[in-house]
Amino acid sequence: MQYPDLKLLTAHCSLKLSVHCLLTTVVSGLRSLTSDLRSLAALRRFRSSALLTLHDDEPGSNTVAELLEKAESTNISCLGCFISLMKVLYRVWRDEGEVAGRLAYEQCLALPINKHKKN
């Protein structure tokens, strides 16, 4: 492209630089978003039903166990809340007695699950 005027050449270069900066910012934002999505994908929330499935060795307990094993060996974060632990304690205590309930609670505390608070 020929530029008869220096002002036109400067404007064209300035525009190309602006577009380049804009695209660089967009790509950077997309990389950040991709990283955030990967982190979210690596996050597992455990409710009391998953913990009780594991405790009772019900169908699906293998999946729960595999996720917990992966959490120990990778960067997957497993989250569980206080209420879920209390549900496990209560349900096992009610069905199997106090000693079994307390044992199930202690076993849950030993799992690679981080406690979180509901917002």
C-alpha cells in the first residue's frame, strides 16, 4: 500500500498498533479465562450423599473413591461443608450407633476434603 502522505502512514501504523494491543489484551483475557475454567473443572464438591455412598459401599462408591484418590495425587480440590459432615455423623449414628457414627465422622475428617463455608 502506498502512502502519499506521512500523516496517513502514521495513522495507519498507529491503527495497526492499536489493533495489535487490543488483540493481545483479548488473547491474554482468554488465557486467564481458560485457566479459571480449568481450575473450576478441577474442583469437586462433596455432599453428604457422596460421603454416605462411600461409607455404605453403594453403587457409585468407586467413583467417589477414585475422585478422592485423584485429589491426593493431583491438583484437584475437593470441598465439603460442616453440614455434610454432620449429616454423615447423624445418619450413621442413627442407623449404626454412636461408636460407628463417631468413627464415620473421623474417617471423613481424614479424607482429602477441604472445608468450605457457604456464601
